[in-house]
Amino acid sequence: MGFPVILPLSALLIAINALPAAAGDCCQRYRHHGRPWHDIHHGIHELENRIALLQADPKVDHDDKGPIMTGARAEIRRLSATLDPPGWRWTVPCCYRRKPIHVR
């Protein structure tokens, strides 16, 4: 096997190994969380964007945008309260579960 054969073969192996990782991102979007969880997060994101745009707009009077931002923040708190607490899935055990290291 010479150089012209090894280079395309190695590129093919790299591409084959990379494909499942890329495909898993789009196909497994709702694997850990259900559709309502993602909808709530999308709603929170939209409200935060609305607040940011109002804060950055110098043409809108502070008296006009104050109640809108206050209502949006209250809605964010209400939506956040409907979410379950985060349950992180770690590949390694937590450091608090490990036995302490004693140095002599």
C-alpha cells in the first residue's frame, strides 16, 4: 500500500467515524427532555430577547418600556417555576462521592 491509497482510505475512515456523531445531534434533540421543556425554554429565550431589545432601544421612553419589561420578567419567573429542577447526567461520578485523598 502506497501513499496514494492510504490517504483516501484514512479520509474515508475519519468521515465514517464522524457521521454518527453529527447525525446524533439532530436526531436526538428531545432525547433528554420532552417537547414541552424545549417549548418553555424557547419562550423564556424569546422574552429575554424582547427585554434586551427594549433596553437597547433609545427611541422608546423608559416610562413606556418599564412595565413591558417588568411583565416579561414576571412571565420568565412563572415559566421557570414550571420547569423541573435540572438533572445533570455526568459521565464520571461527582467529586463529592469520591473517597477523600489523605496526604501523609
